[in-house]
Amino acid sequence: MSGSEWTCRLSSMHEWESPYYEPSLPVSEKSNPLTRDIDRASSGCIVRMLQACDSQMFLEEAGATYQRLMSDGVVETLMEVAKKVELILKDPRDSLVVLSGCGTSGRLAFLVTSAFNRALKELNQSPVYSYIIAGGDKALFSSQEAPEDDPKLGMLSLKEACEGKKRVLFIGISCGLSAPFVAGQLDLCLQNPQVYTPVLVGFNPTHQARDEPIPGCSFTFRSVVQRMEGLAKSQKAFLINPAVGPEAISGSSRMKGGSATKILLEVVLSAAHAAAFTHTPITQQGILQHMRAYEKTLEIPCAHNEGMSALLEAAGKSLQRGRRVCYLGWGSLGVLGLVDASECVPTFGADYEDVRGFISGGYNELKNNEGPLGPDFRISHEDFLHLVLPSLDDHDMVLLIYTQTDDVSDVEKLARRVREKTSNLHAVYHRVDGDTAATVQQDDINKLCLSSLRITWPSPASGLLQMQWELCTKLFLNALSTGAHVLKGKIYQNHMMDLQVTNSKLYCRATRLLQKLSGCPESKCEEALLKAVYKVDNLTVEITSSDISTHTHTARTRTKVVPLALVCLLTGCSLAEAELRLEQQPIVRDAVEACLS
Ligand code: F1P
């Protein structure tokens, strides 16, 4: 893309806010005009497009259609919620702050509760934060989409987490204001106001909350939100729902949705901690200052564009060859590596082995609710050394992710082991300007690596800096894994074609995508989707009379259902023929384009 074209794209930054732009879709599901042809872009251009999308998180409100992260109303609500947390921190008896969500939202709930419970421990205080993720701890590192559709499971897990508690601040996270699991939990809170105060975090305006009936329930997500809106006036419920713009890959809420979730939760909890433990009052200015520190964080990746596109290129090459990308991380950055890697499976239809994360200390470092998760979830560096390293060569990429506060000699040791098997070793690390600790080891690591992204931060290491390191690392990793899969040909325009159709949200998204790309009516698209899911050329009454949960359950074991359905729709061929076409042309984007031309 030329410079002028790119400028033109940037000027269309607000196009998605027009009421005429994809009017039937909520912001979180719209396609982003900035990335319309990301599938044809060079690695450098992909990096810039993703950064431009991320920067939409901090757009000014300026009479815009939607409220933003730093809009007055949002900041006010953040202050009110922080005050509720402060009260609990000052008198934690029989009280709890619960953070809950599905998929990425649950993973961030885990990351944030871990960080703030750690902060409490350092102050000799007992933990007050607890996380819930739909599908339990294995959902931290794998896609467990079905429990998202289960509001009863949400309620039960919340009841269980809060047993015996008299006061609970419940923070439910659903980027799309859509997950029935979270709707069930919010409903439970609304029915038991003497114990629970509900807070909802998401990134659509309330009128765009999902309104589809939830089987077995009298409420929808939207009706729950409406009840909360009524109570918000008297501060008995809180809604934090700025718009951050459509995702770079349509609907991929792990990206901006996840980043904005992390920002909002950390701003609230940091303000509450400062108020409770250092007598720093919760003010609008304080909240905005913290937000601006995150806004600045977004500039850091821009300063490393060249290094970033080289990394993306290397990862793309490994994936194109059917080889691996491995993240070896330390501390909370290691958790972000594990999370980013595991999300590639549902997001890009990737194989579990394509991108894998490992963390120093394994489950001891993680301290998750359920402890070690068994042989299917091996996450430590030792596991990497035993199970993965022996099979690596120069075509596999390994990325070290750490900060200067981690055990740098351990990083060096591991780097040497990796270097014996592959020269395709890279590093991303954070350091504070002027800190000369471990410089010699650091230089040695750099010599072992093909490329090193050294990110130097001006301020002394602090709690805030650690959160900035995390956000910056999340942005890097999301860009790396997304970009590498774009280069592999997994994306069509800015849509993920090969999505797994494993819950009702994804089922509806798949049908919509088929409509958009084939131009066929909804009913025909749903038919084609079901044929691909059930592997039949003719639908039986048994299939058509089953509910969506049966379809999504069946789809768990199927691959390429959306590409298959699309090829059938575009060519009128049988499923067997569509399968053959896709086998001959495994790059989904090219297969689709061949049918379209
Ligand atoms: C939850 C979620 C996403 C995931 C996928 C399926 O979405 O698990 O994290 O990437 O899109 O849904 P939400 O409830 O936060 O909107």
C-alpha cells in the first residue's frame, strides 16, 4: 500500500461510527475499514495496520457516536467502582471481588486477580480477588467455547466462589455484551442485591447488547443490561462500556477487547489500592493519568516497527512451512505468551502445536485455582526442553520474552540450550533506562539471538511499569501471532474464514460471514453451514429440528466448516468436491478467491 493510500485509510478512521456502516452489527463484530485488505499486506504494513487499530482505543470522544475509554461518564463509573473496591479492601471480612468472563475475558480476569492478590500479599493483606473462567482452568490455555453458552453454569460457579460471603463486588466481562455465562451471573447478582453488586465490562453500547433468547432462560443479555441501567442511577449496578472500535480481524475480541479490559480493570484496582493503602484519594485526574500512561505504552511498539515486522516475517515463515513458533516467557509475560499461543487454535483454526507458550516455573508460577492441569497442558520450560526442543531445527522459531527483573542468567542458560537446535532464536525484553544490572549476560543473550527487541523504559521499575510491560507484550504477541497467520493465508480480507463454530456467537458469526461473502440469503447460508457441520449433502429433519447447541456440539470435532460451506455456496458443488478443492488449495484465502473469480 502506498503512503497516500495509507493516509487515506487513516482519515477513514471513524468510518465505522457512521450509523450506515454495517448497521446490523454491534461495534465488536463490525469489520474494521483500516484492515480491509490486511490479507494482501506486507509484514511492515500489517504491523502498522494493527497499531492503527490499537490506537483507536484512545480516540477522543469529540461528539462521537460512542463513549470512549476516557469519556467523562466512563471515568466517573471507574471512580465509583474503585470506591466500592476500596471499601472491601479496608474491611475485607466476608467480602470478595470476583472477576469473571469467557475465553480471553476470563484469561484477563485471571491475570489481573493474580497481580492484585500478589500486591495484597506484599502488603501482608489477605487476598480479596477471585477469578472465574467459563470451562474452568483448562480454559486458561485452551478453547472451551461451549460453557460460554450456559448461564446456569455461570450462576453456579459464582455461587460456589462466593459461598459464605456477605458482600461481593462482581465484575462480569463480556467484550461483545453477549456471553450467556456472564448474563446468568449478572442475573444472579440482580436477584440477590443484599450480597452482590454487579459491574459489567464490555465494548458495545448497551442497545447493541445481544438480544437473542437464551434457551431455558427468561432473560437475554440485553434485558439484563437494561435492568442494570435502571439500577446504575442509584449506584446499585455499574456499566463500563466504552467503544474501542472494531477489531483488526473481525470479531477477534482477544485483541483490543482484551487490551481494553486489562486497562480498565487495572485502572480501577490500582486506584482502589492507592486509596486504601497510601491514602491517595480516587480522583478523575488520577484515573486519567493512569489511562494516559497506557496510551503512551501504545507508542512503544510503533518505535520498534522494523524489528517487529522482522519477527512477524520469521513467525510467518515458520507457520507457512508447517513448523512451530514457541514462546518462552518469564513471570506474567510468560502467562501472556501462554494465552496468546493458546488463542491461535480457536482464532485461526491453528494446530495446538503450531504456536505454543511455556513459562518459567510452570504451575508453581501460575498459582491457578485448580493447580497443574495434567499431561494435555504442559507449560513449563522443562516441558519445552523434554517434549519440544529435541524436534526443533532452524525452521522453527523460538521467542524469549522477559524483563530485566527476571532471572536473566536463567534466560541465558535456556537461550544456549535452544541455540544448539535452532539459530532461529529471537528475544523481546524490557529494561529501564540506565539500569546496568546483568548487562554482560544481556549482551551474551543478544549474541545468541538472530534478533532482539530491546524496549527501554524511562521510569524506575514499579507496579505500574510491570502493567505497562504486560500491555506492551500483549500488543506485540497479538500482532505477531495475528500477522503470522495472515501471512500464512488464514485471513480473507479481514475475516477469519476458518473459525470454529463451537458456540452460538460463533455460529451466528459464521452464518453472517457466509452471507457477506456469497451474497446468498441467510437461510441458504445456514443450510450450507449445517451440511458442512454434519458432513451431509442433504439435511434431515432431525438435523434441522435440532437446536444451536446440538449443532455447535457436533462442530467441535469438525474442521474447515465455513470454508467448505462457502465453496459449496459459491460453486453449487457437493461437499466431497468442496473438500477436494480445499485439499488442492490449502490456503483458504486462495481457495475462496479461486471460486469467486
Ligand atoms: C468471549 C470469547 C472470546 C473469544 C471468542 C469467543 O467473548 O470467548 O474471548 O475470543 O470470540 O468468545 P466475550 O464474551 O468477551 O465477548
